[in-house]
Amino acid sequence: MTAWVYILASRPLETIYTGVTTDLPRRIYEHREGLVEGFSNRYGTKTLVWYEQHEDIGTAIVREKQIKRWRRQWKFELIEKMNPDWQDLYLVLNQ
């Protein structure tokens, strides 16, 4: 089953949230609508700025944990490699 690691941001270079899911469009919709309790809802991280596809949930979870241990600057660099303007990639998912 395909799985995704993703990063949401409140604004460029501000608060970010890293998560994992098997249904990226649904999960991002839940974050955007405030249906997810906790950090993301509390800090307004609703903009999808980075994602990465994996072949299974186990690999995705390992990657998520790896990214969560990184320094903030490394996470920003990862985002900017894919999305230099910090655009909302959720809009691309739904085309």
C-alpha cells in the first residue's frame, strides 16, 4: 500500500508539521478543515509544502521519524528543494 510523508506549514519559514498517511488528499483536507486535533490544528499548519511517496507505511514511518529528528534548517532546505516558493501543493493534488 502506498504511503506518504508530508510537511505542512503555517507560513514560509515558520511553524511546520511532519506527518505520515496512506491517503494524502484526504489527510491534507482534514488538516485544512481543522478536523485533526493536536499540533497541526493548534498552530495552523494547513499548507502542504512538501510530500514524498513510499511503497509501504513502514518505510514512510521510518522516513517521518528521521525528518522529525532533523534541524529546522534541514527541513526548510528539503521543502525548498521541491517547492522553492512554498506554494500550497494541495491545489496540485486535486487537479
